[in-house]
Amino acid sequence: TVMEKSNQVCLSKSPNKHNRLYMVACPMPEEMPEEIEQDKISSKGEIKARARYMNERFNIDLDEGRKIWCFGPETTGPNILTDCTKGVQYLNEIKDSCVAGFQWASKEGPLCDENMRGVKFSIQDVVLHADAIHRGGGQLIPTARRVIYAAALTAQPRIYEPIYLVEIQCNESAVRNIGGVMSRRRGLIFEQYEIN
């Protein structure tokens, strides 16, 4: 995840140097990732209704809510790619490449190749070559991935600590030892009872 908005607009050039993507990253509002995971906010359904809900619930601009390109990783994850550009030519032609780069980057984040969570990426500007042959997927997918990594790294990235929920069944003689192991690993015991 990230802690604040990117401290600069990040730029990535395509391998052929003919295309440029500009992007920033910022954290989502507090409960938004959970609502995405619970399917209260999703890519399915009415775009205007989703934008209105996000505006009322999280104070996200209506235009930005309508211009969400995708959720990721795997089209349902708790990260968002939005289009904040104005009047860019050929933008719809590169949408699929940018989405593929976003899915790749959000699945394998910049810090330890783990899924990202709770990050909103906004495309600020795009400069594209006029000739379609120079702006294909081979040029733009790695470019999108690199600019997403750069945006995340300039927004104070953090790593979430994984927490596991386990159920342990053991003999009465082992309960004390298991309690010791759990406390040494900063574990919490929610409930302990005897099975007859």
C-alpha cells in the first residue's frame, strides 16, 4: 500500500522512446478496499451509479468515478486505475495495454512482488506517437508497469504484515506450550475450549 500521494508526477517512456505515460499514486479512503472486496464497488454494473456511490460515500470526484478503467489485480482487487487526462488522442487504443500493465504491476508490487492493496493510480497525461505501429502492446505494457511502480515508490510505500487465522486442536498437555509459541509470535488466542 501507499501512505500519501506521490510527491511528483512520474514519467515512463516506451522502449522505442515514442510514447510517454505520466501517472501519480495515492491511497484510497480508509474503508474503500474492503468495499471493493465485498463487491459493493465493482466493475460490474452501472458506471454512473458507482460514481455517485463513491462520491457520496468517499467524496471522490464524479468525473473520476466515471473514468475508472479497471480494478486490480485480476479485475476485482482493491486497487484502481483511473483516467484523469483531458483531450488525449488515441487514448482508447492504448487502454487495453495500460490495463494489462496495471494488472501485472498490481499483482507483483514494487517492494516484494506481492499484491498491492488500497492504491489509486491516476493517469495524468499521455503522449503517443501518431503512427499506430509505434504504440502497440509490446511498447506500452512494460511502460505502464514501470510508471505504476514509479508512482507507488514515490508515494511512501508500505508492506502489510500477513495475519493468519488458525484453529489448533491438541491434547490438554500441549495447551500451555502452544500458548507460549503463540505469544512469542505475537499471536492472539480468541477462544479456548475443551472438546468432549
